Amino acid sequence: MAGGLLGTGNGGPGNGRRRYRPMAEINVTPLVDVMLVLLIIFMVTAPMITSSVNVNLPQANAKPAMNDAKPVTITVNAQSQIYLNNSQVEMSNLVSTLKQISQNNPNQRIFVRGDKSVPYGEMLQVMATITQGGFTKVALLAQPQGSGK
């Protein structure tokens, strides 16, 4: 009976049981563990994602192109014939003819169009010839997707 009066038996202040209170701290150890595992996974898989196809690319000294008001168009057809503004020209005369048309302006915008059956190396050779002739604004043209031609 005395135990009941002192409050030590059935849930009183002295019974040793406390109410549960949530912790106000964040345990970062599991977070660090998960981040380290993800880091290791990405470090292992990143080299596998890169392409491993070997391609022997032709070399050319081409510079990026910019906008100009009146561009000159050079076309290479399926038979690898070169046309400068719809008139045929030989590769050896290409730079001199371009200089005449552009009045020796190296900033003249030049568009290069090519049939899709023309080898990549030949198209790059045309662009390299133009660039080595002193022209700095050379760009390739492409058919927009879904235009039907």
C-alpha cells in the first residue's frame, strides 16, 4: 500500500518510464554511406559508357563559321564535281575564283553543300582548300529533317 501512495508502482513520476520524444538531430552516417556507394558505382560505370568505335578521321584546318549578308554557295554533286554558284569549277581554280567573287574578302561567308553519297574525305578536302585559301567563314549545309528532299 505504501508503494501505491508514493507513486512508484503504476505509472507515476518515479517508475523509470519516460515519454518518447523525437530526436532533433539528423544522423548523416547512412547518407554518407549511400553517397559513397553511388560514387563508386558511377566511377566504375562511366568508362563503360564512352564509345569504343575506332574511326580514321581525315584532318583539316577548319575554323568556325559566322553570319554574313550574302553567302557564296559551293556544291559537290554525286559525281564529285564542284559547282560555285551553279557554275562548274575545278578544285585547282576554286580558291582563285572565290577570291574574284568575294573581291579578296577573307570574311566572305561560304556555304558548302554536298550530296550524301560524296565521301566524307572529299567534302573535307573541299572545305580545307577553301580555308587554306584564306577564307575563315566556311560552313556545311544540311537538309532539314522532314523536308522531303
